[in-house]
Amino acid sequence: MKKFISLMLFSSLLISINASATASKNLVLVTIDGFRWQELFTGADPSLLNNQKFVRADRHVKEKFWHDNETKRRELLMPFFWQTIAKNGMVIGNRKIGSNMSIANQWHFSYPGYSEIFTGVVDHTLDSNAKKPNPQISFLEWLNNQTRYEHKLAAFGSWDVLPFILNTQRSKLHVNAGFMPAKNYALSNEATLLNQLQQEIPSPWHNVRLDSFTYRYAKDYLLKVKPKVMIISFGETDDFAHDGHYDSYLTSAHQTDKFIADLWHTLQSTKGYKDNTVLMITTDHGRGSNASDWQHHASSLAVKSYMKNLKQFPKGIVGSEHIWFAAIGPGVNNIGEVKTSQEVKQNQIAATALTLLGENPKAFNPNIGSLIKEVF
């Protein structure tokens, strides 16, 4: 009898998922590179905020982002995330309450992390951030080969390796990343201006543009072309962290929250997207947890090979495997912060995205990670 009841409940869950997913016809997946779960769930870290090595006095970040109350502190940093996403959707990754999520790949840095997000499988041969075409197929590429999705997918990123992760040579996806100008569609006046400004305003990094360009390009394409599935990959948080600029890291995270707020308001005020679009947000990897290692991320294997510059950390950067995930929109369970019964993995994101779109993840790849059941 118990087995029969369990089977009935499971069948009801599948029916509910399929019914909800059918209504969820659009998807936007946002990634925030190397943004720690610690800041997302507890706000500014006092051990870093009060460290003159990482925070310049004239930035006044303590006045902006500090509060003795942890809940208020995280809302100062990411107000839209906590006041809208968390209240009307679901969030995983607060390890302080038993909400656990981590990457499945053995490297703990960006290329293998993004590949795991977009493909739903772990390829341990992806062992560097080199600009090599990804042998794995992303769920976007698979969708792009279906008539109802063909030419209705796009990806925008600040890091210039994104086209290789999504293997644009093979996938033929529309990808704008690094310092690429907007092209291949009827550009608005704003996009034309962005192309000029991107040439005129220097980035602090040689391979990562400022996130404002990434977001503005993505928003223009969203409104002009109306894709069904879009990736927006922000990069500043990771690079400011590597540079040891905790003040800029916090400021960038706060600005990213504003971008996400504007994105959601745009979706909810645009015909075809309003009440018909799921927004998913996650990160590619975590980072260290204290003043000596927060700038870095790498596994014990990575520091023996690709990241030999971190050989002073023979065990790797402990905790850099810890990540987080959030979702909001039709078909998503409105339960706020979720306590997980077992560790959720990064390779489950692709199956979750496909299910919300009403697609069968196993038809894409039989080896794909299972969907995140807490989303439904």
C-alpha cells in the first residue's frame, strides 16, 4: 500500500511538473562568476570588510553594506534578490541552514564549471581555461537544432572564452562575449553607441569586459530579437576578487543585483515574456573562505597542474566547490530558502532548465544530471 501511495504521489509530481513546464516557454539563465555563497546569504564578510589590504578607505563600502543583523546585511548587498527572487521563488546554497550545493567537476574553476552548467555532464578532460572548442554539447545547442527553437537562442558574456565553451563553430549559436561588438541583427541606436563606447572605455582586464556592456547588449537583443532562451554571464565579481579588491567585488555584486532587477522588470513588462519566463541564477564556482584564500579557487588536483601558481595551497582552496542556485517564474516552487535532503550538484542545472521549458532532459543526453527536485 505504501509503495502504491508513493507511486501515485510521484506520478502526480510528474504531471504537475509537465503541466507547469508547458506554460514556461522562455528561459533566462544568469551566471555571476565566482560570487561566493557567503556574501549572497550573509552579506559583506567582516573579516574582509575591515581588512585594509582588500578595502580602500575612500570607497566607503562599510557605510553602504554593513549591518550587524545578517539578514539586513545581505539585503543591503543584494536587495532585489532577497526582496523579490527569494520571496517569490526558491534559493539553494545557504550551508548555514543545511542547504547544500556544489560542483561535480574535479577542477573548481571557470571553463569546467560553465560547461557543467550548460551541458549537464562532467568532463574531467576540460582541465584548463584555454580557448578550446568544447567537445560537449550544451542544452542550447541541442535546442537550436529543433525547429521551434532554431535561431531563438542567444548568450552574452563578459569573459571572452564563452564562445569556446558553447562551441560556436559547431553550435552556430548567437554569442556575444569579451569585447565583441553587437552585430547580425537590426541594431538599435543604443547598441550602435555601445559598440563605440566599448572601444573607448578601457577594461581593467585583457579578456573580460565590464558587465555593463554585457547587460546592455543582452537587453537590447532581448527586446529586438525576442529569443526564447538566453544566457547572461557576468564576470566582474571573479576578476575583482582575484585582484584582491573586496570593495569593488561588493560594489559589482550590488550592481549585478540591479541588472537582475531591471531584467526581471523588463521581462514582466514585455509581451511574450510577461508571466511566461523563468529566470535562473547561479555561479560557476565558489572561492576560499578567509583572508588568506578568498581571492582564489582551485581543487587539490588543479594546484598540481593547471594552477601551479597556487602550490602554497596543497589541498586546493577548500570550499571553492561550494555554489548556489536560485529560480523564479512559472513552474518554480515558491518556497524561498530550501533545506536540501542531499547535496545538489551543478550538473543538475541543465536538466532543470529543460524540464521548465517542457523538454525531456534524457532526450538531450541520457547521461545528464537529474533535475533539481526542490525547484518543483
